[in-house]
Amino acid sequence: MKNKKLKAFTLTELLVVLIIVGILVLLALPNLMPLISKTKSTEAQLQLEHIYTLEKSYFYLHSKYSNNFNDISFEHAKLSSQGGNANYQIEITEASNNTFKAIATAVTDFDGDGTFNVWEIDHDKNLKEVTPD
């Protein structure tokens, strides 16, 4: 029984396969970066639409918009730069009796080009990308 050899891969064969997979990933990554950025921007869009809903509810009760997260009962998730999962910093930049504007700014540069993605929403639910990444 000791002389019987088992069929298996050698360490060299495994390393060659890993190198080939690594090269394929490096070739595909630049094509996938825009898709990754688009997917992460969905977080900003959903959060801003949620802010819009909360602001509208607050407006119906108080006849004005608020620039305070506590007033509208919005809890900002912990940012990825601080050990959390949120990729966007949400801020209400403008709030008055008749209007409000909120922005979501990316905390990381998703595709490494030096620009940070920025989205905004207003009281008419006009959601737009201010700075594409």
C-alpha cells in the first residue's frame, strides 16, 4: 500500500493556474470598474429618495422642510472610511419653508480617477448625478 501513488496536482501546476486566473482578472477589471461605480451609486440614489420621503412627511406635519436628520428621523449609516458599510456621505444642504436640497458624496473614489461621485435631490424629487465618477 505504501508504494501506491495517488493522482493529484503538483504545486507547480496549481501556481500556473493561479497566475493565469490572476492575469484574466487584471484584464477584466478595467472593463468592470464602470459597472462597480454604477452599482455603488444605487446606494446614493436610494438614500436620497428615502430623505425625500422623510422630508415630505415632515413638510406635511410642519409646513416646512428641515435640515436636521433628527427632525426627519433619518439615521446615517456608518461610513466605509470609518469601518462601516456606507459609501456615501449624506447631507441636507438647503432647507426652507418651500424647498430643500440633499446631496450624497462618495467617500471613496470607486474607479481611481480622482473624482468623487456626487448625487443630489430636491423638493420636486429631481434626482440627478452632479459629478459622475
